[in-house]
Amino acid sequence: MSINVNIDKIMGNFYLKTKFNADIGITAIFGPSGAGKSTLVNLIAGLMKPNNGYIKIFNELIFDSEQKINVSVNKRGIGFVFQDARLFPHMKVEANLKYSYRFGRRGQLGSFSEIVEVLNLEGILNRLPENLSGGEKQRVAMGRALLSNPKILILDEPLASLDEGLKSEVIPYLEFLRDNFKLPILYISHSQSEVARLSDKIIVLEKGSILEQGKTLEILSSFSVAKKLGLRDLSSFIEATVYNHAPDGITELDFEGSKLFLPKIDTPLGRKVRLRILAKDIILAIDKPQKISALNILEGEVVEIILGSGPGAIIGIKVGNHKLITRITQRSLNAMDLKLGKICFAFLKSVSVATSDIIV
Amino acid sequence: MELSPQEIDAIFLSIKVSIWSVVFSLLPAVYIAYVLSRKNFWGRQALNVLVHIPLILPPVVTGYFLLILFNRTGLIGRFLDTYFGITVAFHWFGAVLAAAIMSFPLMVRAFRLGFESVDPKLEVVAYSLGANRFMIFLTITLPLVIPALITGAVLGFAKSMGEFGATITFVSNIPGQTQTVPSAIFEFLQMPGNNFMTIRLVCLSLLISIVALYISEVLASRLSSRGHSE
């Protein structure tokens, strides 16, 4: 593992206690505000000192309370991208990008021209930060961090201050960065859809402790996590592969051997997309119906039944390696005689997967 | 309308004293302002009060303290005299000292406002990019604070031009040696029939102050248009 963190920090009556590993690729640190995400970032960055524990990056201790190791911020080799970009306002984009090379850590992760090209910065090199859009600022901030020869990257809510349009402009760059630089990246966020789209691994923080960690789509689809975090819309997160754009405006996807039909999306054939399906948009049946307007019918096994205190129930259906969660009434549950292990059919109207939920 | 040699001496001395006063206070004032705005340490409030004392003390009292410390038998004066052969009391350099001490709090205040307007988060970013503390100060903090430094320096210059109480107490009012513009005005006021000269000097000192202020405004706005903290 390229990042090993095991630290405690007491601040007033807030107690942060975390132990996790992260590897190359994006690891999301996810949680509501006040969960301790920023504190964790500050501790890893070296802006705060843990009371106890150690932090290792590629087997090199950058902090250890027992051996009294505390490497200073400028020598830790961590590149940052913050929500507010934090470009140096008195320097042009080019000088911002070259800051590390001129005044700080030297070394090469990618050459200047390479990074400028990848992040599409040629046209704005001579501009001052005040004349950049929010998305451009974030791209410059990414370039600046990459050019500082970092061993790891920490992206602290990099999209939080951008509107939807700018977000979708920046996200492809984040994906490129994830896929083309072999870097461990910690992605701090409170946004389910960002985390679902970008990360493979997730660490869920709540009140200073790790609530859950594991594969992003699994954890986000877990009812217990959703309940503990008070997430409003219980959803399943699944991954499917685009295999056909039909002439009638329907995109066909392969999901665990079954077909899924969605209103047309602009994703090339063969690409994987991640979808978010709201629990309340799934209907269950025991028999496979023949003539029905819902296009998507998935066969699965009941693996989870959680009775709520009210009239509702949560049913988990295992489809291949994915779990779909759905919310039905206890009355339906009894009428259908659903039991663990029973095979049933989940229907999903194709329009109920709105484009905003398609987290390509 | 020729200026008398006494007036010319006074004007040049005032300008010389004010420039040196700013030159000498600049670095310590920048350092103290930086420390007061960025660091938390034991005795911070005490330092803050100490810096501001000349602002609230009657100038005559500040001059008196200077006299006690710097006259040839005073604590510091004796040291300077024995080891360096320097006497500052009743010397033009004493006027510099008096002006520097009196304008110091104003400069520190202006600089401090400047430092406080620089977002410390930018310094954190520079730190994470591998720069050390000194480099960060030089490349991030200082360039962003320059407009405030100019404003503060001009304020210090103007205050030094106008310093009277501490100066006359410390170095007296010797024409051609320690007589600054305010001291000259004071002397002319003491003697009947000098109304014209008084008004002339008053107008001149007014003019110098206004020009200095104008230059600082122009410089500061030109520099700050290059972008300040977001």
C-alpha cells in the first residue's frame, strides 16, 4: 500500500481516530461536513500534528509519534488541489505552474509542456488568475500540484465551488489524471455523485471515526451507511457497459448479463458508466411479466430485508456482483411472501434513470 | 521670492531626516508587523503595546526619554560615545531617531493591515509546493503586501516631516543643524514680523505632504491592480 495512516487527534471535544491504507488510484474520503475530513487532510499535510500514530507514504515515515518523526510540510511531497484553487493572484498562470520548480521542490512527474497540453492550458498561460473561470482555475491548480513532483495528491473538495456545467468540464481532467499518472490520490468530498463517479475505494468518515471503508459502489449502496449518514435518497450505484446506441434514441447497456435501456447518453461504445438508481424507482415482482411498459427487467435474489419502524421495508436484491436496493411497503412484502434467497424481478422504467444520475 | 538660507536648510534637513527615518524603521516595522499578524507567541500583546506607546505618549515625554537614554552620559549615549564616538543628542541624526520612533507605530499599523489582507492559505499552498518559509515570504507574502508597504512608508515619511515635540526636546532647534521645518515654523512664530515666512513654510510643508501622499496612492493602486488576495 502506498499510503498508510494510523493517527489520533484530540481537538477540544472532537476526537479523530483513523486507520486506513490507500493505493494508486482515487480513494475517496467521504462524509458530511463536520465529520473530520479537513482535519484529516491537515494532519496528513503536516499543518496539524497528530497526538499519536504514524503516517507512511511509500514506506517512508513522514510522521511517527514514537520515533518523533515529523517531516515539515514542504518536504512531505504531497500535492494539493483545494476547493478555492488558491492560485497566487500576483502571478500569471505560467508562473503559478512553475512556482514549485523555481522556488520549491524540483523534479519531474511530467514535463511542463506535457502537463500544459494534458490540462489544455496553452491558451491561458499569460493570464492572471483573476481573469480565469472557476474551471480554468481548478485546472491550473491541478497542473501546479502535478508539477511539484508529488508522491501523492490530495484533492480537497476540488469541485465543490463549481456549478454543474463547470463540474462536468473539470471531471474529465480528473479522470485523466487518475488514469494516466500512477499516483495515489485522496479525494475529499461530501458529494455522493462525485465520489461514485471518480473513486474505486471509499473511506466513510463520521464524527471523526471511519464508519465504513471498501469498494465505493458497494459502500454507497449500503443501506446502513445511507441511514447513518442521513442520506436523503436511498440509491443503488451500479456499473454497466454501453454496447449499443439504438436508432430509436435508446442506449443499451450490459449489466451483469442483462440488458439495461436508458434514454440516449453520449458515451462511446464499450465504455463503462456508473449509474445511480433511486430505491423508490424500482418495482418488484415474483413472476416475469410479459407485456409491461418498463423496459428494464433484472432478475435477482433477495439477500437483505430490513423492516422499518413505519410501514416501509428495504429489500436488497443481488444481481450478479451488484446489489440493488429498493423500498417497498411491508404490506407488499407480506403479500409477495418475499424471503431471503427468493428469486424475484426488479423493474425499472428507463426514464426513471435521469441523465443527471448517470455518472459516466 | 527667494527662500532664506535658513528656510532652505530646514526643508532639506526635514526631507533628509524623514527619508532616513523611514529607511531605518522599514525593516524592523515590516518584521514586527509580520510577527504581530502571523504568529502567536507569549508576549505578543506586550510587544503590541510597546510599539504603540509613542502614539499615546506626549511627544515631549518621548523626547525626554530619548534625551535621558542618548545624552553623552545616558545609558545608550555613553556606549555609543565610548565605542563609536557617535553623539546623537543635539545632532541631526537625533532628529532621525526621534522621527523614526514617533512614526514607527503608524508604519507598523499600516503594514500589519497589509499582512492581514494576504490570505495565509496562499502561504500554505506555497509551503506544500516545497518552498521554505523564507522563500514563501519573499515570493508570496511580500509581493502581495507591497501596496501596504508603500502606503505605510509614505505615512511614516509624512509623520516624520511633521514631527515636532520629541525632536525639539531631544535635539533642540539649532538652525542649519537640527532645525526641521516644524521647528523653523515654531521659531518664526515666536518672533514678531515673520508672518510671511511662517505662511510660506506652512504652505511648503503642506505641498510636500500632499505630493508624497499622491505618489503613494498612484504607486499603490498601480501595484494592487496586478491582483491582490482573492
